[in-house]
Amino acid sequence: MTAPNAEGLRLQVDMIKCVGHASCFELLPERVKLDEWGYPIIETDPLPTNLVAHARRAVAACPTLALRVDGKVARQR
Amino acid sequence: MPDVSLWHVARATGFVSTLLFTATVLLGILGPMRVGTPGWPRFTLAGLHRNISLLAMVLLAAHVVSVAVDTYVPITWLDLFVPFVSAYHPLWMGLGTLSFDIILALLVTSLLRPRINPRFWRVLHWSAYLCWPLALVHGLGIGTDALSGWPLGLSVLCTLAVLAGVGWRVAATLARRRTPSGDARKTTLARLS
Amino acid sequence: MTIMLERGARQGGRSGTLPRLLAGGRRLGEHRATYGQIPLRRFTGEDGRRMLVRAITDAGLRGRGGAGFPTGRKMASVAAGAKRPVVIANGCESEPASRKDKMLMACAPHLVLDGAVLAAHAVGADRVYLCLERGTSIADRLERELAQRDDPVKIKLVRVPRRYVSSEESALVHLINDGDGRPMAAPPRPFEKGVGGRPTLVDNVETLAHVALIAAYGPDWFREVGTRADPGSTLVTIGGAVARPNVYEIAPGMRIGEVLEAAGGAVEPIGSVLVGGYFGTWVPMPDGWGLPLTHDRTGPLGTSLGAGGIVALPAESCGLAETARVVRYLAEESAQQCGPCMFGLPAIATDLAAVAYGRCDPATRQRLMRRIEQVKGRGACRHPDGATKLATSALTTFAADLETHMDGWTCTGVSRDPILPLPSRQQRDRSWK
């Protein structure tokens, strides 16, 4: 288990932009699960240091740019 | 050493970049069609789309440079960017230039994608569907012996492939408009498992 | 036409006099006769603005639109923005179980408008958008009353599509900016970046009416009624099996039982009371008779007043069937922007109906619970949260009924006329413009 990253970065999704393409699930299964309709369920706790780069890659791979990595929390589940 | 001239380089790179751009268009269609398998996941196909397009652009750069540098044909550096002003086959040349301009726009906007308006990026990216036929017709019109033998045969195959891909895409969009619900999602999941 | 409570709050609340909000007049003349001019002179300049915001904060006023967020804090955030703010007065009230905003605007429109002007002044805004549902007489009436006034800020009437989620704050901003009444994703929230990219204060019309009263009479006066954490008076809409269903002005801290008594008491034995409208909770009766009503979560079920919709359900009616109806309506009212809401709510509604009408098996129940957990919190707005909260509350409060239904017995309640109000098709819009 790696320690959480220093800047408190989290992976978050804009569910309006999200169309359930699920490339994020392919690239970061540690943090992304899919619901029965193919939409991502994202673990929004701060990312472990070793996953930050992978998370950024998932962000770049999203075809609708629905993902982001930042420290501000939009809302709690 | 065989006698390779700039004309050979231009011809070869033009032809191969057309093949690579055809592959690019087809791979690009697979994205919104949500094609993916456990062995070829969607992020891989998306990566291939991107990398093949970049490779095609390298060859395209060689193509346009060789044509400008070659003193045998009166094509200037300006003709590479401004369409239809060339002294050499202005129409066919212009189509190629237009296609090249669009590709430059696609390249720049895609590199800057996180920073620009998403809808603008998307609408501009659709111009790829215009760009490809322009490039193909440019090749058929201006290419020496492009209208016979295997160059023609391959051009026809590429055209058929792109038409099939675009047809598939359009049909899916129309179908999605009509049904309101989650069949697309279920197909996604079926493909993933 | 409005019946007002004469007594103040009981235990936990201070006694003061009610009515407050519904004491003024409908026309500008009567209103000015009761309250005088808007007390802007007391709050001139930058210091004055800050004083006004502090007065609202000291009064402890909380939003009356459902969220119960401290109004003073919201005003301070908006005022602190870099660009010139905008105020939105939210009078849409798309919640079918609530009529208090419509009543307030019919009975005291100028109190609301005074409050809007004061709120604009407090945050330094140059304009107010008064948002009302289209196709109602309220909008026409407000238009006429607005024409009588001469305010230092521009007040523009906006007619909002009659859709449940269009009254959400980001949906109002979206409608004003782009003509599309669907909610938007945060960040940024409207208080940071809203209409025209400017910090936008979105307040319920009742909240603004309280702002006007606080500016006139002061925070201490405001606190004479209600509790320490939830001061002032609040409007509730009481419906269902009571003798006099209507809008009432109560003090937070009053118990459910007292409030139902004020509405004439139950006309038949009550099985449960829905508190907080369709994003609220079902409180079982008679156990919940003494539960105090406030904007904070209270009691074992975390019950809060929300936007003040209260419906008394007879014991003979089926709470599961009523809930299934409402969840189906909420599913239809999804903006269809986010997958979990678009697909999850209809699936939950279907399973809930199966459970209510006794057509289910243990697998359905498992699936229902799983889906509720999966959908909760995963939309861009709180629509799926509210719907799942209602479903969860029904499954908890009506657990005994649930067991009976699972065993294949349908209760007789499903054949009774529905108690929870829903708008007819004619009263709903399909468009988002």
C-alpha cells in the first residue's frame, strides 16, 4: 500500500460529460469500477503516489475529457 | 546505387501516408463505436489511432518537403499552405494543400486538447472526414500512374473500407437517436467481458 | 385564505409571535403601509453592505429552498468574488408536495422583492433574476406587481420550464446563460461562477422574504422564534389526511404532532408522515409524533424539513405504493445527462413498483438495494440522491409492509386513491427551454 500523494490529488469525473466509454476502467482498474450500465464508479479518495501518473493517463484517454485529477473535492458521495 | 530521385520519395511517401491515414480514419471510427476486446482494449486502439496518425504525418511532411525542394516541378513553399495558387496542376495540388492544412489543424488542436473548448475540438475533428477524400482525390488526380494497376486497386480498397466504416458509424448514430435506452451500454459491457 | 399559527415554538424554541411572513399585503400600497420603504439607507456604502451581510449571518437565517445552508455565509462568499455578482430569486417550487412559495408570492410578493433588492445590495449585485415556473398565474401577477415598483437594481422575470430539476440552482444559471434548463456539473458552483461567469447568489423566495424582515427588524427579532441552530419562522405545506391541508408558518422546533394539530388534526389514523417533500423521509406514526421539525437532520431517520413539504399518510394507504409512484415520476423527470440517473432511476422505480404490488422475489429486493447504493451520489446534481433517499426511507419505515408484500400478500392500501400529489401531464413541460 503506497502512501497518499502529497498534494491530495484525487481522480474525479464530470458525470454529464461521461458517456460510459470506460477507457478509464481499462487503464485504472484499481480506482475505477463499472456499474451495470457501463458507467464508472470512481474511488475519489486521494490517490496513492504510485497511481498518480496512471490516473493522468486515464484522464488523457477519456474521449469526452470527463475526468480530471485535482485536489478540490466537488462533492462527497 | 539505384537512381532514386525526389520524385520517387514524393510518390512513395504520398502513397504510404494515404494508406496510413486510411488506417487512422478506420481506427478513429472504432472509438465512438466502442470497439474493444480484452486483448485489444479501447485505450490501445485509441493509442494506435494517435500513433499511426503521427507516423502518417511524418511521412506527409517528407512528402510535401520533397515536392517543394524538387526543382523538376514548379511547386513553391507557399503552394504547400495556400491552396489552388500553384503553377503545377492547381486543382489537384490545391486539394492536397487543403487536406494538408486540415491535417495541421487536427494536429495542433489535438496536441492542445486539454486546453481548448471541447466542443470546438470535436467539431474540428469531424473535418477529418472531409480531409481524407480530399487527400485521396489529390493523389488520384496528380499522381503519376495513379489511375492504373495496383495503385488504383489499393485506392479502391481504401475507399471501400472508409465508406464501410463511415456507413457503420452513421447507421449507429441514427439508431442511437431512435432508441432512448441502454443497449449501447450493454454492448460495451459484453465486449469487455 | 392562509391560516396562520398564533403560537410560537415549544420546547427548544423561543416563543414569539407569528405570523411574520404572511402579515403584509398583496399590493405595493398595503405592503409599504405595513413595512415602509426598503431600509437601504441603513446600509449604505461598503461598510453598510458588510453590516447587512453580518446581520443576516447573526440572525442565523438558513436557506428555505431545501438545503438549509446558512444564507449569510453564502452572501459573504458571493460578495467576495472578483466580478460583480448577480442574484437569482428562486420561486420555481417544482416540488409537487410544496405550495409555500406560490402562497408567499401571492400574499406577499413585495416582501420577496424587497428581500431580493436587499440581497443584491448586500453582495453588490447589479441585477436580480426572478425565476418562476411558466404557464402559471403567479408569473403574470408578479409581472404586474413588478411594474408598480421602482427599484435601484434591475429585476428581470424569467419563466422556467415546468420540470422538476429546472429549479435547481445550476439549472437556473444554465437557463439564463444558454436557454437550457438542465443542471450543470460542479465545479464551479453558481456562487463562484454563474450567470455570465459572475458569482451568483441563488436564494429561495422565502429566504429573501426573511432577509427583508431581518433588515427591517434586526437579527435579535428574527431569533425570537425558532431554535438556536435553526432560528426564525418557516413556511410548511401540510397535506394528506388532515382536516385543513394548507400552507402554515411555523417555528422550527415544533413537533410533527403539534404541526398536524394546527392543520386541524388527522381525519383518520395516520401510519406515517412524509417530511421534507419528495427528497425527504417517511416518519412512522405514532412513534414520530414528538419529533421536532428543523432544517437539520433530527431523529433516528435523519429527518429534516427540507423545503417544508409535509404529507400525512393514512395507515390504510400503502406507503410503498405511494413511494413507487413518486419515484417513477422522479425517474421521468431526470435530465437524462448522467448514466446512473438516466438508467438507474427507472430501474429502481420498476423494482419498487414490483415490490409494492407484491410481484417480487428476494432477488428483486437485493437488486433494488444494490442499485440504490450504486446510483446514490453519482449524478452531477442531487436528483438521484433525493430519489434514492426517498426509496431507502420507504424500505426502512415500511419494512413490515415490505415483508408482507414479499410473502405475496398485497395490502389493500394499493387500491386507495393516491395521497401524494403529482402534476398531471398538462402541468409538465417536455422541453428544457
